[in-house]
Amino acid sequence: MTETPRRGPRLIEEGLEHLPPVPPSAAEAPEIDALPVEASAASATRFAAGRRSSLLARLFWSALISLLSLGLGLWFWQTIEALLAQNIWLGRIALALAALVGATLFIMILRELASLARLRRIDGVREAAMRAIATRDRNAAQSVLGSLDRLYRGRPELTAAQAEIARKSGEVVDGDALIDLAERHLMPPLDREAESAIHRAARDVAAATALIPLALVDVLAVLTINLRMIRQIADIYGGRAGWLGSWRLLRSIAAHLVAAGAIAVGEDLLGPALGGSVLSKLSRRFGEGLVNGALTARIGVAATEVCRPLPFHTRSRPNVARLVKSALSGLLPNRD
């Protein structure tokens, strides 16, 4: 009996040219650099701070402000004319008061413009520092150090730190190391002051929410405390924000919170910070006060990152849970 020879596997090549290519394995796949949180937050901050409104919106607001200014000026002039017609001295007094109001308004506008320019200057220093860290360019880092020296000139609490940076900067070669040197010596006292401001604001907001029974007054108190905290943090880092500068900071902080995904706050933050399901054991007003205080701490940390002239590189960011625990733990009842 004749055995049939066994047939081996055969490759049919017809139609293989239409198959998709074989994807690379996980080991062969190229690495994709993740966008750091600092870059995303900085881009969101630049977008919020530097975004220009449309031409139609600028035309509307310019026309409205001009119309209101003309109406106010006409009302002033008619008032002064009426007083001059009745009594020459009353008219002169009104004219002097109008001149005083105009001079004061002019000085206030100049101060607001100066505060906006100072905030833009700090933004420019921070962006230049981030570029120097990324490129390790020593010349760019030296320029950042010069900007920091001009920004903090005349601050007695930073005189020793500036002298130490000037003494050690000649020994550093890389640009990122120069920025790290400035951060290690200049930022710690300023960061401690900013954390103290956040601590006080969180306690004040929690107490105001828990103790003020009227909802509208409660909201106004919380907004006032948060705005005061933001202006204090800006002043600590050299920003000196006025009213327009505070509005600009609010926009930047809101964009930073959105970029960092830090808007939602509640028992997920208070539980690890204060231990257990705290809100379910407290009264409604007290629980609202704790939530508002925690949100104020988050806003304060975002304000620190927006107002700080150097990014957090060698030093860690303020821990929100730790700030909330230290600020609000004293307000909790004693749980045995």
C-alpha cells in the first residue's frame, strides 16, 4: 500500500498586499511626551490674561464709556454754571472740587495702568524662566535673575537671599540650575507669606459662612475675603494689583483652575484632610463654611501659581489638603 505524502503548510500570497501593515509592538512604539501641568496651566493663564476681545465689543465699550464721560462732564459743567449764577463763591468751590476729582481720577488711572504693567512684567519673567529651564540657556537664566533683582530691589527680607544668589551664580553653568538657585533662595519666604494669607482667608471664609445667616451678605463677605486674599498674594510676590489688576488676576486664576481640573471641591477634599465623612456629621451652615473654606484654599493656591514670578520646579506646590486641615481643623468640634 502506497502512503500518500504529507503536505506541509502553504502560503497563499494572493491578496496579501491589501492587508493593513502590522502595527509596532509596545516596546517598539515611540514615546510620546506628555504635556506638563505647568505648561497647560501657563497656556491657559496666557489665554485668559492676554485674550483680546472682538472689534465690535471694543467699539461698543469705547462708545459707551465716551458717552457716559460726556454726559458726566456736561452735568458737572451745568452744575458749576448754576452755582456760579447763584453765588460766585459757591461756583468757585464747585470748580475746585471738580478739579480735585479730575486730578484724583487721573492719578487712580495711572496707578491702575502701573499695576497692570507690573503684573504683565511678572508674567513675562515666569515665561522666560520656564523657557530657560526647558532650554537650559544660561544667558536667558541670567536675564531672569536680573529681572528678579530689579523686581525685589528694596525688599529687606530678600536682601540676604539676593546677595547669596549673586555669590553663587558664577559657579553655576546650566540655565536651569540658575533658575533653581533663585527659587531655592528667593521664593521660600514669599511662599510662607502666601500660605499664611491663604490660611487666614480660608478660616475667615469658613467662619463668615457659618456665622452670617443672610445669604446675600454671606456671598458678599466670601467674595470680599477672596479678593483681598488674591490682592495680598499678588502684593507678596511683587504684583501690587489694583482693581483692574484684580479683575485680570481673577480671570487668570479661573483659567488656571479649569486647566488644573480643580473647580470641584467637597467631601472628596475634606474627608482626607479632616478625617472621615465630616460634612454628614455637621450642621448645614457649618458644612457650607468648610466647603467654602476649602474652595478658598484652592483659589489661593491657584493665585500663588499665577502671581509667582518663578514656576514651581525645585519646591513643591502648596498642598491644598494640608492647608485646609491646618486652617479649618480648629473650627471642628472635638470628636471623641
